[in-house]
Amino acid sequence: MELPGVQLRTLLELTRSRTMTAAAAALGYTPGAVSQHIAALERTTGAELVRRAGRRVELTDAGRVLAVHAERILGAQAEAVAALERARGEVGGRLRLGVFGTAAAVLLPPALHRLAARHPGVRVASREVDVDQAYAEVLAGRVDLALGLDYPDAPLDRDGAVELVRLRSERFALAVPAGRAPRAADRRPVSLAAAHDWILPAAGSYYGRAIRNACRRAGCEPRVVHEVTDTATSLAMVGAGLGVAPLTGLMLRLRSEGIVAVPLRETVERHVVVAVGSAARDRPSVAALIAALRAGAEGEAGATAEGRPGIRGRAARRPGAVPDEGNVTRRSSDRRVGCG
């Protein structure tokens, strides 16, 4: 009896998601494809594995038994790959890495150059993924690792099969048009959330939810007029005077003209992470790639904190301009502003 890994992963996702639609979204399939995977498993095993309970699906006794073994089978496959790498005594092989826009532009190049110099036998193929789906991409087995973001104000759902390895933490500042920045170091804008239009991703995204939650935690509600996901686009809109937006050091690398970073009184942060399957964590090639990504992230933190590239032009000399979250944390409290 042959049990394809893709079908076993689908069954496992159904145990977590409980609906065909949710499982399909997590795995990147259509609901029809999920149904086909389960139907194929049922034909192979000769047993009913799931049954509908209203809008949800529930595993049968046979389905629960198979799900337990499916997790072991998939884990054993990953462990076998790791063991083979260790047995060969060399760091090599091909890795599939999921990336999102900012990470691909800023973190990936130095990390891959470093990896190639130290471990030329490791080949990395990157693929852009929705940052909110990085965790699911690893869980579904479509990539070996994925760069992602985790927000204390809207944390990722956790699953024991995937680990999150933190590369760096970034504190948010507020990007405002250069012409509207505070003119004095001790000036504290009043009710920023109420006084300005905001540019944010949709509330359904982790990022959009995190910023809204952070503002509510501070006692204010952002007036979101423009819902934009792309960082460079949102910062360009800030520079054009269309509103304000959150900003971190990595974001600043994508766009700095016409904006000033104003430090926030509240602690609002995000963590740049790598999602990796727990069983694959011990692979020498995976460890080497994570080390290269961490070194690249730390290098970017240092370079940006020193003002490279910083905010160019006249805005860089404004009292409110800070090039990175590192500078934000070093400024005295009387120079910080709140979102409300």
C-alpha cells in the first residue's frame, strides 16, 4: 500500500483546519483538490477517513489512526534526509526557501553570498510566498524553510511540527511626510491616529491586525484610508503626503525619500523569523542557511543603525528623523510620540 506524502499532508491539515476550504487555503490548493486527495487516500486504504458534520469535517476512527501515523511518516522522511546529510559528513544539497518582498530584497542577497562562500555545496532555490502563509508553506512541505514575520500584537498560530527561529527584532517608528514632521525635539503630536490618514494592510493580515491592536492597546483607533500591502508602495504614498504608515529599519531600505521616521512612545515591534520543519532543523544544510540568514540580518541591523542608507536629503537632518529602530530605542522619552 503506497501512501503519497502530499495526501498525508492534506489529511493532517484537515485535522487542524476542520474544513475543506480552510485546509485548501493553508495548503495552497483548491477545495476540490483537497477532496480529491482525501478520496484517493480512502480508495487506497479502503476506509472512510472523514465525514461531514455541518460545515466542518471530522475524522473517523480510521482517519484519526492514519493521521497519527501520517505525522510519524512525514517526520521520519525529514529525519532520514537529515541523517543522510550527517552521514555524508558534508554540508550540501538543495533547499527550497520561501521569501517575501522585503526579505528577498534586503536579507537574501548577503545571506546567499555568505552561504556560497562557506558552504558551496548548498544550493538554495527561493520562491516568493505570501508572508502570512510562510508557516503554512513549510507545514505543507512546499518549501523547506520560509522567511516570515511574527508580531507580539498578532502572533502566528503555532504548530509543533514547525519551529520559528528568530533572526532579529525591529521596533516600529511612524513614517510621516517630511513636511509634517515635528519641528522641535520636544514637540509631541496630539492624537496622531485621529489627526492623520493611515496607510495599512487589510485588517485580516497579521501585520494589519497587529498595528490596529497596538493602537487600541494605546487607546486610539487608526483612521485607515488606504489599504496597501506592498511596503515600498505605502512608503511612497507617505512621501507623497497621502498619510502615515508604520516603519522599521528593513522597510526603510526599500524607500526613504520624502519621509521622516518619528519614534513611538509605545513599544510596537515585529520579529523577523525563519519557519522550519522541526524534523529538518538538524540538517546541516538547514543549520548553515539559518546561520547565514541570521548573520545577514544582524549585518543589516548594524548598517542601518549607523545611518546607511538612512533618510536622505533634508529630512535626514530633521529632529524627528531616525534611521532605524535601534535609534528609536536610544532616544529619550520626551522625544517620542504616541499614536493617540
